[in-house]
Amino acid sequence: MVELLAERDIDVSRRTVLRWVQTFGPLLAAEVRKYRRPLGQKCSVDEVFFFRGKHKHSLYRAVDEHGQVVDVLFREHRDTESASAFFRQALARTCWRPTQVISDHH
């Protein structure tokens, strides 16, 4: 981002761009949510494992039948508590109750 602005003779620091993202990111996300199409009745839930350094982390994600992402949650541990927290967060944020949830083994 800093490089793109520099090409247009606008001099900003990386810290300034970070402040913009932190300030305007949530506002933009809230505005976009207003125009989000309704979620479908079926949902696929999956988790992805990846390593940050030597530490293994999990990213939980739910996607409806139309391919629209319902919610995501990043956790340091893979356990039942993390999966429950993901579902609680997804249902609380979206006020959505799917009729069918398709999951892998966890």
C-alpha cells in the first residue's frame, strides 16, 4: 500500500496505513454486511491446520451452500472447546440457524 501511494507522490508510513486499516476496516466491514445476501440453509464447516514457526494453529471456517463465508475463527488449540467457541461465535454474529451442518471428522 505504501508503495502504491508513493507512486502517486503521497508519502505515508506503514504505521499510518496500519492506523487507517484499524480505524476504517471495521466501519467498512459493517457497511458491507448491510448488503450481504441471505445465508443458505446448509453449511459446511472445516478446519485448516498451519504452522507459525514451530507452533501448530487451527483456522475454523463455515461456508454456506452458495459459497458465502459465514464466519471464521483462529485458535491456537484444536479441541472441543475451540469448535464449540467457533459455533457460538458464528451463530451469535449472524443470528442464523442452519438446517444442516456438514463437517469433517472433528
